[in-house]
Amino acid sequence: TPGRALLGVRSLPVTDAKRRDLRLPSALGAMVVQVTPGSPADTAGLRVDDVIVAVDAKVVNRPGDLTAAVLAAGPGKEIQVSYYREG
């Protein structure tokens, strides 16, 4: 059976405090709260507290959108992730 697409992050909705810290225009996105060691996200350099706002130019409004975008890409496919980070 084919594998399942996996980014390797756990995410939650963006908190108001994080939105203010990053000067985000809204609380939309998926805030990374865990990165699985050795996962594609880890290899790509994603970090806890990054806020993912798009996958392959599709807006991520909430964590479910992130999951859906990764699954839609399929296993072994490279995706482009847009995110905010401190600074």
C-alpha cells in the first residue's frame, strides 16, 4: 500500500499573543507546536512557534487546512511552505 503524506509537525490555531508578536494581520494560520525529529519539516528547518500561512500558495487559515494541503499533495511530493518566524 502507498504511504501517507507527512510533514511532521503538530499545529494549533494561532494565539492572539503570537499574532501580536509576529505582527500578523490576523490570527489565521497554523502555529507549529511540535516538530518530529527526522521528519520532512525538521529537515526543512521548520521550528516550534513558526506560523504556517500557506502551502503551495494555498492559504492556511487553520491547522486543518495544513493537514488537508499536505495530504492532497501526496506521499513523497515536495511542497512549498510559507511561514512567519520571529524577526
